[in-house]
Amino acid sequence: MDSTDLERHVNQPGRDDLVRQVREKINKLNVDYIYYQFISVTGRVVGKGVPADHWEQIASRGFQLVYGSTANLFIDRYGDYIGYGPEAMELVGIPDPETFCQLPWDKRVARVFCTCFRNREERVNPGAHLTSDCRGNLRIIHEEFKAKHSGLHMRHGMEPEMMWLNRGEDGKPDGGFSKPYCYHIDQFESLRPVFMQVIEYSRFMGLDMIQGDHEDAPGQLELNFTFDDALRTCDRLSTYRQICAQVARENNLIACFMTKPFMGVSASGCHTNMSLWTGGEDEVNNLGNSTLNGLDDVYSYRKGGDNKFMPDTDDPQLPGKIGLHAVAGVMKHLDGLTALGCSTVNSYRRLWDTGFWAPVYKDWGYQNRTTALRISAPGRFEFRAVDSMVNPYLLCAGLLKAFDDGISNQLDPGQPENRNIYEAMDAGKEVTKLPMSLGEAIESLRKDEFLMEALPDEMGKVFLHYKEDEWAKFMATVTDWDMETYLDCLP
């Protein structure tokens, strides 16, 4: 009988067959090397590389890496490692074979996402799921949500805005590649060699690319891919970021996911559109590839089923009852969720530089971009307080917990606001703001015990340590603004 989480994961039904399928792909595609990767607390892709000869051994036994890699192996302002010190043992990373995919820019190399576990020799909870593994947490939280709510599951899509910056002779950013003209085809065309390469690589790796456009900041593009099951969408966003980084290297540009590198123009958001479904089946989409460059799951999308966010009354602008409860749950936990959606000091430049489409006020409406939440179309709900630096796994876990609260307790979101929120306030409506700094948002998250369940045990400790230290470092920094404002203020 399997006695640990690690053993149960390795021995789950059907996994041996997937491991064999990966070996067949390795041989057919002539893959020599594999990146074994997982996701850190900030959404960074970390892991190890191993020659493909060792696939079966790694698939069974895993690889070891320091626990602190889940926190980027960073130190805080006092010189202490965040989350785990050098005395801590090493995690065990177990590859999830269904995520195996060849890299289009060097076909000798493939990648596979991993789930992380505590070391087998730990005296406490040996081989248990590592709770600072945000990707593993999302899978567990989503499965618990499905079990509690009779198969109800989340599908979502994310809209990853980012900026293509010129690389100066010193290697540092030297302005955006294009001019800040929103939806301007000529500026979009100027980046065609870049975005066509991104699309080519994305389709190779299972991303069903749909619409794209030039946004209203220098070099800013939004290229979208089809929505899907929560975990697969998060994996695809991580893959998309890796693709952009590679395309930037090949074109001597900088793929900038920093939320707001320029003031006076729009920041890079990552609006997240969600729906809750029952039923449906996975369908493989080869995306024009003559042969699949990874396992079927990489190219699979959940289709069909019953979308519980669709209207169930005569009002086409209101989601169904389950959807309304879910919206209410997000409204209730919006302050803490802001810490997950807007997770950096720089994130709040986006909220303070008002007039540039970023959400500031805690309200919801139908296709109303002046509120933090909106019904973006019948059957889906958009959370707008999300930017390009988001760790999607943490955010989706938090949204599932908020949905759970709303549905379990049949919360009511109140009436939607379809006026411009600023005009509504001028008319006397009382609306409060989102947290307007990382420090305020983190404090709201810390106080929200229900939402903190999305960051269980060590995940919560690591995230709060990392982000409270980030805020403290910023507050302890003298900036150019300080010098310009105060240097000559007296006498």
C-alpha cells in the first residue's frame, strides 16, 4: 500500500503508460536533454536539466533541489534566506509526464513540469506534498473544489499584456520598440517578425493562439490563447513567458513582463476571465502540427459541458445563481486577492496612474471597465486587478477559495454597477478602493484566514516572508524621486 503522497503520485493509475509514451516521444523526436521545471513563489520557472537517457529513473525517483528554490533562493534584507535556510533538506521533484513537450527553438531539448514533495528521509511528513509548491497546491485545491461541489470546475483564460523593449548597447532597456498607439495596425506590423515567431513557437507547444493586438504603451502587445482547465491555462501562461524570453534573445530585444516600466501610458495587465462548469471532455487539437511534439495533454482542451455562469433568468447581463454567488465570494475577498493579482511594489504604479484603464474601486458590473470586476460576456467573469507579474497558480487557488466561500454560503454580490464608477460616486454612491500599496494588500491577505487557505502551511509563510520583505526593502530605499523632491528643499 502506498504510504506517502510521493508514492501515491508516482503509482497513480495510468502513469506508467504515460512514462512509456514519453520515452517513445524522446526516441521519435531525437530529444537529448530535458528541463525538469516547477514554479517558484513569484511565478519564476525553476528546476534542473538532465540528459534524456535518465528519463525513467527521474520519472520514478525524481530529482533533488534545495527547498529554498521555491523562493528563488533569495535572501531578505537581513541576509537570511527566505522560507528555508541552507540547513534545510532537499525537495524531490517528480515529473508529470503528461506535460512533456519538445522545445521549438532547439529540438534536442524538451521540458516537463514537475510536482514537488518533501524529502523521503524527513523526520516529519516524509514524502508529503511540499506545500510551498504553488503548482501542486493548485491541483490539490481544484480537486477538493470539484469533490465538494459535485464536479464543478474552473476554466479560465488570461490576457497576457507585455512590452517589447529595445536593448541598449549596455544591455539595459532603451525604450519601447514601437509607439504607444492602441490597436494601431502599423505599430502592430512593426512587431510582426516578433509576434509571428511567438505564435509559431506557441502553437508548437500546444497554445491555441487566438486574437492579438498592439496596446497603448510603447512596444506593448497582447497575444491571447484559448481558455481551458485551470492548471493547463497556468502552465500555458508560464510556457508563453518562456517563449517570449527566447524570442527576445533571438531578436536582441527585451521581453518585459514588469507591470509598469513607463508612467503616463498604460501598464501591462493580465485580465483573468473565469467560468465554472460541469461535464465536458478533453479534445486534442494538433494546431496544424504534422506530428505532436509532446504528449496529448499538452494539446488538449476541455470542450463542452454546462457553463454555470451562463444567465438562467430573462436578464442576459446577469450570470446564473452559481455565478452570482461566485462573484460575491470574490467581492468579499477582493482586498486579499489583490495581493495575489498585484503582487509587486511596481504593480501599484498601475493603480495610481489613474485614467489608464486600471481598476481602482471595489465594485462589479456588466462590461464595465471602471470596476475591479466585470461580466465580460455571457458565461464569463473578469477579474481585472491582475497584472503581468502575477503568479497564476497562486491567483487561481485564491479565486477557487473565494468561489467556494460564495457558493457554500450563498453570498449575494448586490446589484451590478453599469454606470461609470466615477460618475456613480459623483452621484453619491459610496465605494471603497482596492488596497493601493503592496504593504496594504499583504496585510489584507494576512488577515483573511479563509483566503490564506489558498496558501497552505509553508506556502503562506514563504509568500508573506517574500512579499513583506519586498515591501520593507522598497520602504528602506532612497529613490530618484526622493532626491529630486527633497535635496534642495531647505533652507
